[in-house]
Amino acid sequence: MQPKPDRFIPALYGGLIIAGISAIPGLNLINVCCCAGILLGGFLAVFFYNQEMTAEMDPLTSNDCVRLGALAGVIAAVAGTVISMLVMLVFGNIAIEMMMRIIHRMNIELPPNIDEMINQGMEEKISFFGMVFSLFLNLIIDIIFSTLGGLIGWSVFKPKPQYPQQPG
Amino acid sequence: MTPRRLLLAAAFLWCASIVAAPVLASWGEAWSSAASVLYVMFSRVCHQMDTRSFHIAGFKFGVCIRCTAIYFSFFLGMILFPRIAKTKVSIIDSSLVLVLSLIPMGIDVTLATLGLHESTVFTRMATGIIFGSGLSVILVPTLQEVTGGFLSLVRSRAQKVNLRNLKSEINLRNLSNHRTIIDHTQRTSYAAKTR
């Protein structure tokens, strides 16, 4: 039996996909549907790992998928926090600006307190504690949902049991 | 604790937190910070739009209607799983279940985004329930298997630690017994010499 492929590279791909989806304004709207982007990243990590496997290797196990999903989640949390900080540094609070533009285009009048809150949000600066808090929350959510994505991957890619063919 | 109970407890905690957010918020200033922690946590998984959420005492749930339907139907699927496992549903291919459960939600979201149809409370709930139920059929057996493996690993580690502690306790006891014997022999030989 050949040794199994390294888990890091498929998890890195999955993690970077999650980070890209979560941190890029506009694209992160995918996550509003029950973290679909994060689930997808965990699922894709298992898919990439499964692609690297050959018939001479031990079959894929649920343990592999849990580890791949969790690792992709950790990578995603760190990379996602860094990317969103960079986006905020370069472009400012672009997500709230986009939302405001849509609201203005649709001629929706916001209550004064909501308007004030949005303006406060647009003036928000990056703080160290804000970054640590964001990283902490990202770690919890990304690990949970990416592991679930990995488990969905296991349900889809697990080796199918081979039943003996009946004669005749 | 069995894997099933652990999973049910975790899923119950998640679903209870969704409802706890508006309940805590309605209890006044003292509880509002606890409610806001829950709202911030759930903001990572849902848009939390006021118009698309259920409300309790004027405060919205932690997540929107569709997400609430997904999580609660997943929890219900987890409770009913032993019965579902006995039916033919359990032998359907997982990828087929995943695709079939995703299609209604995909259609609802896509058509609403394109402005061809207006997504209503009913369509959001129905599509959420279908997806959550599908996910429970796919995920519950796998989750039980993985949690079972994790629990047995924890138990075997705990047994090893207990065994090590027991060994060291026995060693210590042996050592102290040995010392008492030595002390006793030293004392008797000293007494004999002085006599």
C-alpha cells in the first residue's frame, strides 16, 4: 500500500476558497445562505484530496475528511481575517458603501437611528482587539462549518461497498 | 454519553441560541449584551435581515426564516433519524439527496435574485425545511460515526491516564511500605545494638 497524500495542500486550496468567498465584498453574500461558501470549501478540500488518491492507497476515511475540513477552516479563518483587513485598509468599508448604494437606488428611507449606525460603521477603523475578536469568531464558525462541509464530502466520496455479483 | 446524545445536545444548543437571542434582548438592558454576542455570532452565518426573520416580542431571531427552517429541520431529522434509517431513504445515494434537496432552494433564490418571482415566507420555509431534512439524512450517520470515534478516543486516553495514575499510586504506596519496613528493621537493629 502506498502512503496517503499530504492533507495540507488540498486543505490549503479549500481554505483559500473559503477565505476568498468570505472576505471579498459581494462574493461573501454566498455565506448568507447558511455558510454555503464555508461548507463548499470543506467539501472541495475533500474533493481535491480524493482526486490525489490512487487505487494503491488506503481508502478515504471519515477521519481524513474531518481533519481536512477542520484544517481548511483554520486556514480560512486566518487568511480570511488577513484578506478582509487588507480590503478594508485599501478600499475602506466597501461592503457598507455597496449596501448604501443599493438602498439609495431602491429609494428606501431608513429610520434615523439605522442611518446613524451605518454612518458609524463606515467610519470604523481597524483595531487590534477588533482583529483578534474577528479572528476568534472566524475560527469558531469556519472550523464548525468547514468540518461539516468535509463530512458532506465524505458522504459523497466515500468508497461504495461492493456487493458480490449474483450468478445468472 | 452516547454519540447520538452528544449530537442532539449540540444541535439543541445551536437551535436554542437562535431563539434565545430575541428572548434575551426582550428581557431588558441587563441581558442585551448577552443577546448582542449571540447576534454577532450568528451574523457570520446569516444576513439577519429584519424583514426576512421571525420575531419574538419585537426582536428578530438570531438567523433568517430560511436558516431557521434549515437548522430546526436538521435538528428534527436528527431526532427522527433512528426511524428514518429503517426506511428506504437511508439507501439513496448521498450525492443524489444533496442535489435534490438543494434544487428547490436554488430555484427560489435564483428566481428571486433575477426578479422573476418573489420569495415569500412560505417558499423560504419550505425550501429551508427540504434542504435541512436532506442534510440530516446525509450528515447524521456520518456525524454519529465520527463522534463515536472521537468519544472512544477520549475514553481510551482517559483510561490510559487513569491507569498511569493508578500505577504511580501503587508505586508510591509500595515505596512508602518499603520505607516503613526499612525504618522498622533499622529501628529494631539499633535497639538490639544498644541493648
